[in-house]
Amino acid sequence: MRKRNRSAWLRRALPLLLCAVLLLPAGCGDDGQEPARLNTGAAFRVAMTEAPDSLNPFTATARSAEEFFLLAYDPLWRVDAAGTPSGCLAEDWSLSSDQLTWTVRLRHDVTFSDGTPLTAEDVRFTYENMSSSKLYRDCLDGITGVVCPDKYTVVISTSRMKGDMLYCGVPILPRSVWSEHRDDLSGFDNAQMIGSGPFVLSQETDGPQEEAWTFRAREDYFGGSPRIGELRFKSYPTEAGAARAIANGEADASIGMTDVQLTTLEGVPGVQLVQAYLPGSQVWGLAFNTRSGLFQETSARQAVEYCADRSRMLNMSSGQSSRPGTVWACPGAAYFHQVSNPRDYNPSAAVATLGSLGYSDVDADGTLEFIGNREDLVLRLYTSSQDDWSSTAASVLIEDLQAIGVQVSWKSTDGSVSAVCGPKDDWDMCMLSWRGSVNAVTSAMRFCPGSKSLTGWDSESYTQTYQQLCQTDDRDQINALAGQLQQLIYDECVYVVLGYNSDIQAIRSDLWTGYEDVLAATGGLFGTGSAQIYMTIEPVQTEQS
């Protein structure tokens, strides 16, 4: 009876309530009122330090590219700034009694920017092909088929109850454009970015001295026009350059800055600084290879954590732009979990723990040896030159390990450490980073155990709890289950989360308003996984205007 009641609620109440209350701020929907008036003369200029690596959603990985996709395309469901999902292209939807089939009814009033109507075939084409996308493939996990019984109905079949379906923000592509490139979807430059979203890419400048992108607001957008006429993004080669741009009035907002700008922009008239730990912010961590002899023991992994002086690592590598971490979720995520038993820096505890495992400085040479065979304790550590923070963090960790008699063999690779430290036993530790997500399922998936995982760690408890997470759509239960998974990883010490890197942003608060609700909900402005700020920001009204 409970499942039937929940399905009825999904069919009737959720679309009506969420669409009425949340859709317009998130950039979709129609609340029956007059849309906000488009201020065609207002252009909002954003200085960015990370240029999109591609405008093609099949190949892009950069957060800036993902931000562009929020502007140019619509998903079936969007999340608002608080991470709450609501229908966008999906006008209504229902779930079968066995919870394996989603029937989605699309809006009838949506067109792509080239004038082509958006239909169920566009959704089917996107979902069938987007499994190769680096940004979106994880959220499609569990989907087994898509059929279109009519022009505006999509039936999605799944192998399990897919509780994160509403968080799956896959941008729906126009089949008429992309089907011509079906044989090589990743090779299409997608320079025009034809989509159904609230903005249209009207100009791209890619020269030796400037990379810039201008998006024009769609006055005919079904969710109501944005309150600005244009969005102009410009890439700056340095954080200092981006900071100067907002300080001297060349830009209205700046993203991707470092802790240096927290000092240089502090006190600049009209500039509001924002240091945000968003759901999609970067997490820095240390992974253990549980296939290797020593690290099959949980206590051995914990001994290394006792030698991880997180504060010193972060102060030396990133200054004020990060904070010490504990669990794999980002602090800005609704499902972030505070651990109940944090292990702080404690070298004495590390020595005692290793001693209980049979390691002692038998010959008094300053190095711990295993008492059984007198072999020195040497750990193999890998870092990547792509992660700027990791070399400093590794140096600090090595220094503290050597201080208690543990020797470290350190190698840095030019590529990803996961390519070097895969499912094999010729490494002990590696430093790596990952991005979080508003979707708890896709975040938790990264740490799923098994022989093919990075660490080789196995856990029936994690697997069972993860399966439960995949099969619920109740937000409170999602947060609770995701919290259990974070605590499990922490207790087992499969990863040592070293720190959370903040998103440092700035905005000209003397010139712009309408972003305050987004800032209150997320602690940040951009990179929130929502298009809300781009829909609601508007110029400050003065007496002259």
C-alpha cells in the first residue's frame, strides 16, 4: 500500500507543487503569471579562469563546459539552487508499480533555438547515446531502454528502482542536428550549441589573445525570459587578471580564483567576495591499495592517517582556499555527513598502531622493520603533476611518515594516477582528487567496492547500503543512506580525505541584484548545478534608471 501511495503522489502532487513553486526560478516551467520582463540592454560579464575544454557534451569534462550546457540546453528535470529537483521538459511523470518503468509526458511548447520542436524522439536519441559522455554517463546507470509511444511521451525502462532519476540532468539534444554525426558524436564541434535552453550561444571568439563566449537570452523561452539580455564569458590566463577585471569594472563577476584574491579584492568598493564549498567542488584525498600486504589491515591505513597533518598540507598548498576534510562528499551537498569519531593528526598513535602490527625499529637505524623478517617498511606513493596541490601534500606526508620511521618511495606521473594505480598490487598509496555532485548516487558510485575498483576494497555493507540508496526517492532517506556510506568509508579508512577546495568567486554587488536567494541556498553563485542565478540576476535599479 505504501508504494502505491508514493506512486500516486509522484504522479499527481509532485509535478504540480514543484512546478508551481520552483520551476520559474530554476529556469523552467510556467507558474501562470506574466514572465519576468527581459532587460534587453543588460549584459552580465563573467571573468573565468577555466575555459571550456569542449562545447560537445560527449567529450567535455570542465566545469565551465557543464555551466554552458545549463544555459543552452534543458534536461527532463532541473535542480534549483537548494538541490531540489522539479520538472523542466518533463511536464508530468509516473512510476510503474514495480518501480522499473518511468512514463514521462513532455511539454508541447518547447522548441530548439533553430525553431525545431522538441519531441520524445530527441529525448530517446539523447538517452540512448549519452552513455558515452564523461559528464553524464554515471547518472544514466541502470537505464535499459527508451521508447516513444507518441510524439510527447517517453517511457524509460530501468534494471532497478532508479531513485536518482529526477537528479539526472542530461541535456536533451536535437536529434535533427546530432543524428548527422551519429558515427562520430565525439568529433562534432557543436559550435552553434543548438538547444532548447534559456540562452543561445550567439558569438564565440577564439583567437591568440582572447577566448570569449556571448549567450543571448531567449525571449520566447517557455520558462519565462531571463532578466538580462546577454551573458558574456571571457577566459583570463591568470587569476590575477580575472581579479583585476572585476576590480576595474571590466567584468561583473569572477570565478575560479585562488586565496590570493581573497586578499587583493578584499575591501574593493562594490565587490562582494564569496568562498563557497559547493556540491560539485573539488575533494582532495589519499587512496590505499588494499591488495598490498600491509594495507589489507584497516588499522595500518589508519596509522597513515594519523600522520596526515591536513592543516599543514593545506596551508602550504592552498592557503585559505581550502579546509581539512573527513568524508568523500562535499560540504555543500545536502547529504554531507559529519563523522562521529574524527581521527586527528597523532604521530604517537601511528607508532603504537604500527607496533601492534609487528613493526619496530629493531636495529635502531631510524626505520621501522617488520619483526618477523627484518624488512624495512617502505611505502610506494604516487601523485599526478596535474594536481598542483598533491606535490606539496605529499612532501608533508612523507616528512611526517619518515619522522616515525616509515620510508616512502614517491613517484609523480604526468597523467592520471588512476591510470598508474589501477587494479594491481604494485602501489600502496596515491593522491587524487574528485568532484562531488548534487546527485548522491553518482557521488557514492565512485567508492563502490570490488576487485576492479581503484582500492580493491570489498564491503558487503557498502554494497547493500548503496543498493538501498539507488532505490529510494525520499530525500531524507537519501541523505541518511549517503551519510552511512560516508561513515563506512571513513571507518574503514579506504580513502583519507585531506581537504575540500573552495570555489572563490566575486560579484559586483553595487551593480547587480537578484542573486541573493541563490547565495543563501548554496553559499555560492556559479557552479551550483543550477541555472537559477542566470535567470534571476538583474541590474540594480537606480533613481536615474
